[in-house]
Amino acid sequence: MGFFDEQLPKEKVFRDPIHHYIVVDNQIILDLINTPEFQRLRRVKQLGTSALIFHGAEHSRFGHSLGVYEITRRMCNHFQRNYPSQDAGDGLWNDRERPVALCAALLHDLGHGPFSHTFEHIFHTDHETITQRLITSPETNINQILRRVSPDFPAQVASVIDHTYANPQVVQMISSQIDADRMDYLQRDAFYTGTNYGKFDLDRVLKVMRPVQNGIAFEIAGMHAVEDYILSRLQMYLQVYFHPVSRSLEVILAHQLKRAKWLYQHPNDYQPEFLPQLLMPFFNGRFSLEDYLTLDDGVLTTYFTHWRHASDDILADLADRFLNRRPFKSVLYDEAAATRLPKLRDLITTAGFNADYYTATNSSYKLPYDVYNPQAQTPQSQIELVQPNGELVELSQVSTLVASVAGKEAGDMRFFFPKEMLEQHQDIEIFQPIYDEFQSYLHNNHLI
Amino acid sequence: MGFFDEQLPKEKVFRDPIHHYIVVDNQIILDLINTPEFQRLRRVKQLGTSALIFHGAEHSRFGHSLGVYEITRRMCNHFQRNYPSQDAGDGLWNDRERPVALCAALLHDLGHGPFSHTFEHIFHTDHETITQRLITSPETNINQILRRVSPDFPAQVASVIDHTYANPQVVQMISSQIDADRMDYLQRDAFYTGTNYGKFDLDRVLKVMRPVQNGIAFEIAGMHAVEDYILSRLQMYLQVYFHPVSRSLEVILAHQLKRAKWLYQHPNDYQPEFLPQLLMPFFNGRFSLEDYLTLDDGVLTTYFTHWRHASDDILADLADRFLNRRPFKSVLYDEAAATRLPKLRDLITTAGFNADYYTATNSSYKLPYDVYNPQAQTPQSQIELVQPNGELVELSQVSTLVASVAGKEAGDMRFFFPKEMLEQHQDIEIFQPIYDEFQSYLHNNHLI
Amino acid sequence: MGFFDEQLPKEKVFRDPIHHYIVVDNQIILDLINTPEFQRLRRVKQLGTSALIFHGAEHSRFGHSLGVYEITRRMCNHFQRNYPSQDAGDGLWNDRERPVALCAALLHDLGHGPFSHTFEHIFHTDHETITQRLITSPETNINQILRRVSPDFPAQVASVIDHTYANPQVVQMISSQIDADRMDYLQRDAFYTGTNYGKFDLDRVLKVMRPVQNGIAFEIAGMHAVEDYILSRLQMYLQVYFHPVSRSLEVILAHQLKRAKWLYQHPNDYQPEFLPQLLMPFFNGRFSLEDYLTLDDGVLTTYFTHWRHASDDILADLADRFLNRRPFKSVLYDEAAATRLPKLRDLITTAGFNADYYTATNSSYKLPYDVYNPQAQTPQSQIELVQPNGELVELSQVSTLVASVAGKEAGDMRFFFPKEMLEQHQDIEIFQPIYDEFQSYLHNNHLI
Amino acid sequence: MGFFDEQLPKEKVFRDPIHHYIVVDNQIILDLINTPEFQRLRRVKQLGTSALIFHGAEHSRFGHSLGVYEITRRMCNHFQRNYPSQDAGDGLWNDRERPVALCAALLHDLGHGPFSHTFEHIFHTDHETITQRLITSPETNINQILRRVSPDFPAQVASVIDHTYANPQVVQMISSQIDADRMDYLQRDAFYTGTNYGKFDLDRVLKVMRPVQNGIAFEIAGMHAVEDYILSRLQMYLQVYFHPVSRSLEVILAHQLKRAKWLYQHPNDYQPEFLPQLLMPFFNGRFSLEDYLTLDDGVLTTYFTHWRHASDDILADLADRFLNRRPFKSVLYDEAAATRLPKLRDLITTAGFNADYYTATNSSYKLPYDVYNPQAQTPQSQIELVQPNGELVELSQVSTLVASVAGKEAGDMRFFFPKEMLEQHQDIEIFQPIYDEFQSYLHNNHLI
């Protein structure tokens, strides 16, 4: 095989604050890292607006991608040492799967753009599709390097990311409820945010993993390490990823991009110098891979910097709020209280704000752990434990801790609005009655 | 007040691997630390037999006691900075409570003996009673130092440990579901065992604590830190404190002491040189505080060292199993399977073991979190959160995570027996049929 | 005083991965952090090109500035607890200095631009001057907040940064051989790069600091902590700040900006769309504070992104090398070998490279510790230790470790050139003889 | 070979707070760990009296021994992956050396007794000799297990510890200026003491190690990691191992044992119940391996506990000082001031103390790094770096940092005496003039 021919005589390392060292022992991997497509990931932050709440978390997708590769590499080593396949179909690990596993791990986030989810929502792009195109399009550097392994190797790598690769062990390494991707980002985001919540025992989880016939399972002796991972993940969602201020700034970001797009579609409303050259293909909805690769966080914030001085008041104000971190406020609400929302939007409009751009609702929920359900929209592989006699048992059958959280979504629904609505006893008396009425609907951070 | 008169002009510090520095700024505290009673805690391990499973965890109660003091000191500082009492009865913090809080924190474990719980069980001692006697008995060095504060100060300190002190804030600092004692030992035991499970965000919990009328509550914004603490505690119980091999070695330890006591009561069965001088008062059931203070881990293991060569086979064998770490094996069982236990004990007896000393059952359960129940045997103060408008709400009312674990005990029941019973195809054929029958009752580590 | 009037009733915190929490207990500090001038620091990386070598180190000057504030706050607390001034002139700490110390600490890096040193070198800006202008110019938000303390407070804060403030204790807190600035960045850069070298015992250093008549000294009992700091600093310089690949990318960055400036000055050589609008004031040498504040890392890299497609080959190639991390190679040389440099530049020119843009020399040296020398260009305050009887002694007099490194510069001189010059046996034979001759001057990474 | 036949199908792990996991993949290693001889190491503290200064550092030689094994295992893996021998004599790594390397690493401290160096000094035992006897004597469990590899395998393992094994790579792994033993104890002691000084980058050092013809060398690219190790080691010596209070308590310990021995030799001076049974063979100078293996820290402190009540005042007082941590005080002195020592001893005698037991001098010096010197008493292998072209260069030739500390001993000489000599204005006036004269010889912790 072409991959193993390019093994390096001596390992190379990248120093990494989470895994200490990322070990590269193959020329293919090294060449992939050195492509412009992969280097671009240095310019796309991992956590987007969360860095504005957790100021330490300014890290990019570059380090995360290396980390996912490194965890996958350790999985392969562990499987090869302890569970090497003797015969096809014995459910053990065949080390010939290593190249496709490592490359898919390294490249799984290649298609992420700046402020990924918000951008995708406004411009209808999809990072998974783009990742696969970057891997399979013959003109990319990535593709050319992958083809050194074999002509169909790029398609194999893409199929792992697409979950259609034949070997479920490889697919689950990269994508399952407990995979290299999630394990890296939990540790990494915990490290950079300075929270402890994401710190589970990665080494222990890796040690109790084992290949089985239908994918990857865990020794029952390591059940507590798996429980800890699940709780860590849940806490990171509740504490970091669903942080209300972070979601507030995402709202502002989205509305800013939405306004810019609207202005493009209504040319009478803006000055010609507004036109953000590198975003035009996305306003048009006709963009090439190259257009996409030109974007990064710096390009977008540079446009925001310009927009602060735009002639359109809404765009200028939203850009200023975003860059200078002036988030909207929010309150929790439930389905019953949702009937109040039109009234609140009316008050906000009366107070002088365009409710399309100055209010939003957002509901963020996470299933801590999901038992396999073939009827689900995107059925998740459930987590299974191997008992001493080799029989498998689904995690929530034996873990009372996991059983108590399984299937129950955690999260909340929030309504976002300008901070001005919370003012009291302000000097300009004119809006105070509106503010007072608005505030009368709130109690202990809830909409009542 | 006598305490504040002895403030040190410059703080002194003890370097501590968990809290980095223990800060002492009062001569009373320094003098307490330097007493023989307190220095003895260096010779009593914090985790007893767990050190035989987690080899890194050989730490003593000395460091833990300093740690509880340090956490309490930080609580006082936080309360005094942010919630200073203005008027009696305002439910805020009166810093005149600091002396009694600090001394109770430092001294709360003073009465622990070697292998505390096992020793107490066999010899009917009680470390809490002894702690209070060491504080209130006029002959101890501890008492003499405490009396420098005021004549009734020792009694006040003892009443905090006894939970009868008038100010519930002080009592809850030292003893509640989330107190300085538990917070220190979770962090400390996690550090030394090398597990991550006990690592919650201590600083964050301290920052969201606040004094309220009936004790201590937590700002609702810090709910996730409290959740994390509760889950960390639960995981430490399941992973470390209830570790089956640790409980197995406790069984051996207890049976060894039980056998020694039995031999003392049956003088014909041992050689005169057996008599362990320093344990005699405990065999007799008549011991002084001084007798108690003479004991430590080293004294007990020195007797075990001698007992390995005792003429009594059972004592000698149990001592050897303990010192050389040859634990009993165990299986899980439930109430239904418990009916099998007599049969298993019979087989073990047939195989040549005295079942009184070579088998045991142990059930270890922990309530992760307990809502206040005045009917409970030892009602626990529940955890309450302070909402933005100042109203209190009980934790499990707002935390779905805590609600899902509250009130459900976690743990297991195990049956312990000699490893020999699991042998297969051994050379000496005579016992193999007994072993085979024994093993036929076991399946996947469960008794069936 | 106006500052203490704005004390917050309850402390606020920022979670920080280095100091765990940054504690803010004053409205002035909070308002300064929320200014656009301060928020901009989120968009300027702390380590510039080093992030391309240590991929974890993508942190900004925002967190560092908070960290310097936090360390200074801890110094003030420590001084106030242990060394409070009783009488003017007693050489102890007067807590009325706290406001100026805290504000100077927070704002000391306010004037840093993107890729600071390189940018300054090409465009003749100076971040220290700009910091002072941002503090003292009446139109900035920063200035308006500072004036709430008193009309001359901005000037006082600026004078601390300028080292001209009357109280040397305050000046040395922010700027000396062992100050809050250096202590934060060593810890922070060590954390993010994933190196251990910068990790000295910050808590210990803070605990042994004390105010003295002429500034700040250290208890002799803490000498080893100071030694450790000095060695950590030295190692961070040698390992991280002077990393040859980082310096190579700085060379490429500088040459890229130099080329852009040259093109601006030679309008015939570029296409009109090249003109980087936000850099024009700097090409012109006439920029306002507002022009300066518009710049950040994202703005510059956005121009580099455009320049990759510039019609000027040199600019396009350098931009590509920088963005896609294709550093120059380098070799060490000494004064004797420097005579060879013209010959090497000739060979590089012959191989088709413009030596002005494709070669460079760089010498990076650091004095590990400097005894006070009034004749020096920028005399450094030396480090002094307080002996038990109160007498001061200069550090290198008592520390053999510091004595052995004091006054000896550590670092190296390097010559940078395109990697192509190191090729061997390449397919296109035409340049190989030139490459071979070039390589004949190199031996073990040295120019001979 | 017998060793590799006993490879475990699946790796076993020991959780370790320093290395996270100790990986055991061979039955021989597992069986060695389970011997009584190895389990005894749990009852011998690694740092002896240092635990009385650094209260966190109560760890035993058991964990350290596992740690040295683990580091050696990683070295073998690194060598085998990156530098596998192709031909005998090529200076690369032959993995058939792995068994002897691993066993020597695991067992290198087997002969350590309680309070090792002090005990050896008083009773003329030698832990290295005993280690070798425990390995080579046919009656030990250790020896019987090692013989499963081959009849001469025990002698081979012992010869590594004796530095006479033929392959210098193996010898240097276990014993050189930068070996697995030192690397483990520096990290481990730093962790448990809570100091940072010992924390060098172990992973990096391991990655830059490589086998060479005459032993082990380091890639020049990793020079800074080696420098950091050397400075860390130096700082641990100065800060932890040479801590004056720790040495003071060692003095008390030594004098206590010396007094006990003297009493044994002067039977008229003690009560018959004094006789410490398990120490008798050492008082006699005739002890068996079994006698030696019976000793541990607990046995000795149990005797100290008894001695506190001995009829001999000196023994009783010294035992009390040791157990209750009442150290002697000390001052620094140099050769010139040493002439004063007889005078000081006279004053101490006049004040009522037996100077043989209540004073001592101790000089502790460490060579930070030693260039090879064949004339030295115990010539140390020097550290060599591998240059890009393969040539070796001695470390201090290229590292200015190491050059500045090489060959210069660091440490001090101290004179120890009872704290009472420092009293001032005490109530009992009779000794005050003696104390005053004593104190007149001291200045800033120095003898003048």
C-alpha cells in the first residue's frame, strides 16, 4: 500500500497543549498538514462567539484537527497492540484501516468557514459537503496528496466523513456518541476556556475501547470513565456551548450578515463602497471552492470594521455591538410564556428598534445520551459495553447514572432583546413607561 | 477578643499540592498545628486501604486537616468581602465567627485513629467523640491553646463539630452536603489517586456561596458548579471509595483484628510473645486518650509484621494477605441471589477455609444528593440556591441533572471469598470439584 | 477619592485559564474593559508569528492585559495585608496607590498594533507612545473613564507606563526585571504554547515580594523562587521567543510589508485595486489614533489574502509564503563567518531571488539578568533581596545560579534564505551547481 | 527468550498521578510487582524527613519504582520505533535488551530501608548491595521469578544496577546524569511537594534521546529540554533535598538511632523493656536478608513512639523532637567561621545540652552537571548531543547555560543546635547570658 511506503524513518512532533505532542510518522500526513487548505484552519476560530465570553478560548480549528488525528492515531495503536485481527470478519482491528482513519480524522473539519453555523444559516452553505468536495475535487492540494495512496483513496476518506464507509469501526472512531472529534473538542475547549467541566479521563477511555463486530465498544470495567465523558459533555453544553451571552452575540452576528445581504438585494439603500468583495459570491449564492477558501475570521471582521461606519444605521449599529461586545440581554421562556412574545416585540418596536434585527428567539437543547432508535431522524449509534464473557450490553442498562439522564433533553429557550429595555429611572423619561411595561413581564430571568 | 489579638504581623504559609499555599495568619492556629495531637495526624493515612489500589494515594489526615482549614479561611474572606453583616440577624456574615470556624475546621478530624472505620468497628471506638474529648479535656495541648481565646472557646469549637453550635452558617461550613471537609477530601483524594473524577471547580463554588438566614446558600448563576461538585462526589464514591479491591482489603484487615481480639480472649490459643502491648487497652475496652494517641498506622502495621509469624494459622495468613496485598475476590449479588450465600459459605468451608474469617458481605451505597427530610435518621441540610430576587429554591427543583440522581442510592452489594475458589485445572485435583461447583454460581461477576 | 467610591458591592469575575479568575471589584475597571479601545485587544495576537510554530498559542493581548491587572491586584492585596504604611516615607505600601497601579497594569499594552514589532519597524510607529496617547487624549473612551477618578488621573496612569511616576513601587510593579507584565506573559505563553519552561511559582514570588524605600524587593527566603523566574524567562526566550522559524516568518512578514510600501511609493508597478485602504495612512506616515485603532490582525491578513493574487510577483509570493507557512531556512553564524554573507547573497541572487526580499540577518540576544548599571542605555532596576535584619543585597551577590548567568547575553545570529537553496539532486539541473556551492558553506546548521 | 513468551495478550495498567498510567504487558513484570519484597516498598517513604517539611510528600518508593519502570519502557519503545538495530555493533537499539532494562528499572531501589541514608550511616548497611543480594539470592521470590527468563538473568539484572553490564545503553537508561531514576524522582517529588521546580518536559527529553555507540545521547535540537532538566534537578536539590529543616530532622533521627545503639552497648543505662526486637540484628551488626525486609518506616516510628517514654532522657527527648517535629535550628558557616564551632559547642554544653547529641554539622553540595573526568572518584558519564551530521558534542560545549553551572558545586554548610539557644528575654534568667553570647556569633543566619 502506498501509505505505509511513506512511513518516516523518525517520528516528527507538533507540540500541543492538550495532548502534549502530536506525533506524525508518515509523509502523507505531513504533506496534508502543509497544504494551504489545511493551513487556512489556523484562521478560523474553533468556538466563534464563545471567545467573547471565555476570553482564553481563542483557539482555531487547526489545533483541533491535529488533536482528532492524534486521538485516532492512539486508538489505532491501542487496537493494533491489544486486538489485532487474525482473520477477516473476526471483529478485531485490521491495521490496513489506519490510513483511511488517520486521514479522515485529520481532514474532518476542512470545510468549516468563519463563524461556521451562523454563516451557513445565512448563506446556505454546508461545511460537511464542502469538506467532502475539498477531499474529492481533483484540483485541491489535499486531493492530490491523497491520491498518492491510491486513486480511490480520496473517495474512501470522504465516505468515512459521510458515514458510508464499509467498516463501522473506522466510522465510529471519527463519528459516534464518543469519538475522536468529540473527545478532542471537549478537552480542548475545557483547556482554553479554563473550565474543568470538559476534563474527563481521555487516556482511560482510550484504554477501555475495543473493536467489536459492529463498531467500537467499551470494556465494562471502564464504565465509569464513559459515564464521566457523558457528564462532561453535558456540562460543556450547558456551561459553555449554550452560554446565553454567546448565543446573544451569535444573534447579533447573524442579524448583521442578514442585514448586509438584504442591503445587497436592495442596492438603493447603501453606498457603493459598502460592497464586500470577498462576500459577493455568497450574496449571489454562486461561489467556487476557491471563493470559500478565501474566507476566514479576519476577512469577516475586517468587513465588520468597515460596516461600523456604514450609512445604514442598522448595519452600523449591529457591527459596533458585535465588535465592541455589547450583547443583547435575554430571558428564559417556556411554551406557555411564548404567547407573550408578540407583545414584547411590539414594545421593543415602540421603543424604536426594528424587531427583525433587534429581537430573536433561540432554543438550544442537547440529548446527553441517546439509546439507538432506528426511527430517529439521525439515529445515533448507542454506546455498548463488553462484559467479562464477551456479551455486549447497552450502557444505560447498567449505568444508573446514564439511565437517569438518557433521553432527556437538557437546555433552554431564550428571547433576546436590547439591553436598553431593562433600563430604570433613566434621564430621558420618554421611553421609561415602555421599559417599565416590558420589565413587568419578567421575573427572576424568566418571561412570565 | 483573644483570637484577633494574636494575629501575625506577616502571614505564614505551608506549601500544599492541592491549594498551593495554606495561609496561617494567627498564632493560635500555628500553635494548634504544632501540638503532638495534631502532628500525630501525619501518621494516619487519609484513605486507609485505598492506598493499596491507588498507589499514589498515601497521603495522611494532616494535609487534609490543613486543607479544610484553608477552604474555611477562604469562605470567611469571601463572606467578609461580599456579605458583611450590618446588623445582628440580617443573615449576613459576622466575622467574629471566624475563630470558631477556623479552629473547628482545622481540628475536625483530630480523633481519627489508624484505619479508622475498621478499627472503630472492631474496638467500638468513635472518632467524633474522641475529637470532642481532645478539644474539651483540660489536659490536652489543644485545649490549653484554645483556652487562650476564652474559657468557653473549646466547648464552642466542639459544638461546631457536634452540629449544635448556634450559628448554622458556621456549622454548614464544616458539615453539610457541600462543606469544606468534603470539598477538600474530594480534591485531595482525586489529586493523589490520579483520577480526574473528584476535580470540580472549587474556586467557583466558593465564589457563589453566600450566607443566608438559615445557613449557606449558592447563587443560582453558579448552579452548574454545584451540579459538578455533586457528580464529582458521586463518581469518587463509585470509583475510589467503593472500589471492590479496597473493600476486600478492609475485610481482611477487619478479620485480622477480630482474630487478634479473639486470641486475646482465648489465651490458650497463642504464644505469650503475641501480646501487642499498645493494643491491650483496646482489647480490654478500657483505654485513655493517651492510649489512643499512641496508635498510628505504623504501630498497627508493625503488629501485622509480627503476626505474619504468629503460631495461629489464621492470624498469620490474614496478616500476610494484608501486608503483601493478596485481596479476596468478590462478586456482586442482589437480594434474590443472597439466598445462595449459605451454600457458597459451605463450599468455602469444605475447601478448608474458616468462613468466619475467609468470607464477608459488604454493601456500600451513597445517596448522591438528599432533599431535606426531617424523618430521616440523620437529616441532611439540603442545598438551596438564591434567585435574582433573593428567594431561595431547593437545588433539585431547578437542576434536571440533580433531580435525576437525587434520592437514588448508588452502590452495590458484594460477597468476598478467597481467590483460590476461582482456580481452574490446578495441579492438586482434590479441591477442583468444589471449585467448579462454586464457579457454577457465578456469571459475569455476579452471583446468580 | 473617586476610585474607591465606585467599589462594587460584590466582586465580578472573568474566568481565565492562567489565573483561574480575574477579580474585578470596581466599576472604573469594569468600564475600562468594556471600551472599544480595550476590546480591540481581542483582535491582536499576543505572540504574532509564534502561533505558526506553537499552534496552541493563538491567544490575544486582551487576556494578557487582564492578567497583568490581576497580578497587580494580588500584589496590592499582599502589600496591604502584610506591609501597610503607617507614616509617609516609611517605605511601606500606601493603598491609595492602588487605583493608579491597577489602571496602569490593565492599560499598559493598549497601543499594541497587529504584529507589533514588525509593523512598528516598517511604519515607524511606537506602541508605548500610542498607549500614552490613548490614555491622555480627551476624545478616547478610556480617557473619559479615567477622568472620573480625577482630572489628572490619566496623566498619572500614563506616567507609570512612562516610568516617571513618583512612587517607584508602583512603577516597578508594572515595569522592572520582575514585574506583573513579564510574570503574566511568561505564564500565559507557557500555558498556550504547551511548554513547561515558563512555569515558575507565581504565588511564591508574589508572597516574597515586599515594598521597600526605593521600590520592590524580595525576602531572601524566597530567593530560589526568583532564580526560577529568571531561568524560566531565559528559557522562554531561547525556546519560544527566539525560535528560528518564528523569526523566519517575521522576516517574511516584514519583507512583505516593505514590498507593499515600496509599491505604494512606485505607483507604476501595481494595479490600482492593490491599494489597501486601511493601511494608506501608514504608507503616508500620517495616521490618526482612529486609523490606528482600526487595524488588527484580521485586517492585515485580509490584505495578505488579496496580495496573494497581486500582479507584483514578489508581493504575491511573500504573501503566499506567510499565509501558507512556508518559512525561509536559516543558519547560525558568528562575526568571523559574517564575511561570507555577501557571497551567499550573490549565490541567492544568481539562483533568481531578489536578495533584498529573500535574505535577511537577525540577531536575537537577551540578558538573563542585569545588575544596575547607570551607564547602560536603558538602565534596569536590579533585583534586591531583604535579609533577616532588613538589609538589602543584590541578587547575584548571593545566588551563584544568577551570578553565573548575569551579564552574559544569550541568543544567536542567523542568516535567512529560501529553502530552495538546500535542494539536492533536483530534477531541474540548471540551478544545482549554485545550490551545491551554497551548501558547501554550511556545516551542522552553521555558516562556516 | 523466556521473557517475550510471557507477553500478556492485553496490557494491564496501574493508575499513577505522575505518568497517568503505568503499562504492564508482561507476566514477569506483574509477578515481580506482586512479591512481598516489592510490596514492602509501599512502607518506605521516598523522601524520609522531607515529608515533615513538605507535608504533601508522603509517597513511598513503591510508586517511584513503578515510575522508573514506566519511563524505561517508554525509552525502549522510542528506541525500537526510531532507532532499531539492523546489525550487531551499529550502535542502535536491540530490543532483546528490553527485559534486562525493564527488570533493572523496576528493581533498582529494592534494597532501600526506612530513612535509608541515615539508617545506613548508623548501622553500616548499604542499599545497593542489598538490592543486588535480593536479586541474586536464590531464596527470594524476586530471584525465582527472574530465573524464569534464564538462569543467568538475575545476575544480568544485578549487573545493570552495578553498572557492569556490557551494554552501556542499558546501564545509562538506569543510571547516568539523566536517567529514568532521576527523571522519575524529580517529577514525582515535585508533584507531591507541590513545587514546580522539578517539572521539566519529560516527554520532550524522551523524544530527543537516542542510542549511540557508547550509550545514550540527545539530539541537539532538544538541547533546551536537557538544560531544563539540569536546572530543574539543581533547583530540587537546593529547594527540597537540601532544605535546612529536613536536614535538621535527619540530624535528630540519626542522633536518636546513635543513642539507641549506644544504650544497647551500655546495658546498665536502660530498662530491659527498651530492647527493640526487630532492630537487634542491626545493633549486633549481624542481620539476614529477612531481618532487613522486616524493617519499614512504621516499625521504626513504633520504636520511637516507645522511646518517648524511655528512662534515658536523651533518647526520650530526641524521640519526642522527631515525632512531634521540633527541629534544631541552624546557621550557615564557611571554612573561616568553622573555627568558632568549638566555642559554640561549649556554650551549648554549658546551657545543659550534650553536644554529641544536640549539635551537628552538615554540608550538602551538588554538582549541577559534570563533564567526564576519569580521575574523579566516581566518574559520571557526561551528556552528549548529536549534531545534524551525526557527530557528538559534549553538552557544556554548546550550552552557555550549562557551561555556566558545570563543575561548580551548589549547596551549603550548616551548624545545627537546639532552638533554645535563640531565646531572648526569657523568664528563667539563669541561661540568658549564655544565650546572648551564643547569639552574638550569628548575623543574618550566618555564623560570623
